[in-house]
Amino acid sequence: MEKYINLLHLYKSMTKSISVKIEEELWKKMKTHEEINWSGVIRNSIKNKLESLEGKFDKGIAKEAFLDSEEILKEKIFKGRSGTEIIREWRDKRR
């Protein structure tokens, strides 16, 4: 059987709440640590995840990288070799 945790917190700035389903076993373990504010733990986890996602994709950086790769291809610095051949060459140089 699953339990629900209602993530309602009494801050004036917080106006939304969500419910989370958890396994019975997890619920029992959480109940052994009633000193922990589980709503706060979940709220911080969500916040941290969103912060980590915000920095993962920047359209400007992606466009710049694409344009740089286009320039490299135009310069023909690879002299007709495949990417695999170039990687092998650099790996061999490290040895």
C-alpha cells in the first residue's frame, strides 16, 4: 500500500502543494525519523534538480559550438581522415 505525503508548507510565498506516492516500506523508514522535515527534504531535492538542469543546455553555447565545428570542417584540417582515425592518432601519441 502506498502512502501520500502532502507537501504543504506554511510560507506566504508558497502557494502550491503536491502529493507524492511512496512505498509502504519507505514510509515506515521515514516514520522512524520524525525529527526530519520530509517536505523540506523533497522541496530542496526538487530545487537542486532544477538548478542542475538550468545549466545543462545553453542555446547560445550550442550554436557557437556548431558554428565552430562548421569552421573546422571548412578548413579541412583533418585532411580527409575520419574522426576515428584522428582519435586513434592522438591516443597513440599519448603512449
